[in-house]
Amino acid sequence: MKSILFSLLLAAAVSTLSAAGPIRQSKRDHPTKLVHFEVGALITGSGKLRVNVDKQLGGLVYIQLMDRTGRVFFNHTIYADEEFARLNLDLSRLSAKEYTLKVSNGLEMITRDLKIDVVKPVEQTRSVTLL
């Protein structure tokens, strides 16, 4: 009787594990291949940096925004199972300096230089002359 009960419990445990499916590895644990990617970047009228990256499946692409001293202000990774990234970065909190946007697949790197200037408002004066 004990052997039958043990066999049933063992069968139930095995069927539960097989129904759960294989254990997936984290997408960060396995190595990836180098992939081709394209980058588009523009600054909108509202002071945001829009970054569009399209890439092939299977590899990683890294996006960084840093100043000239190497201090990183933004860091993002596009993983192997993703084909694109659409990012809107708010630049209003950054001080007026020169920055670099770097996009890389580990071998190739595309850089874009950005310069943030503080625009001082100009007072407009009007004069009216009556004759």
C-alpha cells in the first residue's frame, strides 16, 4: 500500500513540474551577439531629448548620456528580445554644458554631441512717439 501511495505522489510531483514548463534564463545571463542598430536623436521645442533606436533581435545595445567629464546622467540597455527603444529625456534639470549621447553594441559606437545653453529672456521695450 505504501509503495502505491509513494508512486502516486511521485507521479503527481513529476507532472506538476513538467506542466510548469522549462525554467527560463534571465535575459541578462546569457551572452549575446553583436547586432546592427540605427539611431535618431533630436531635441524638441519643449526641451526634451527624443532618442529612437532600432536594432536587430539577439544582441544588446547600450544608451548613455554623459557630460565631458564622464559623469553619466542616463543609462539604458536594450535587451536581446527587444527591437527598438523610444525614449524622451527631460533636459531641463541639466546645467548649461556640453553633453554626449553614446549608443553602442559593444563594438560599434555612435555619438551625438549636445550643447545646452541657458537662454536669458530679452526685455522688449517699446517707444511711442506722438506728433
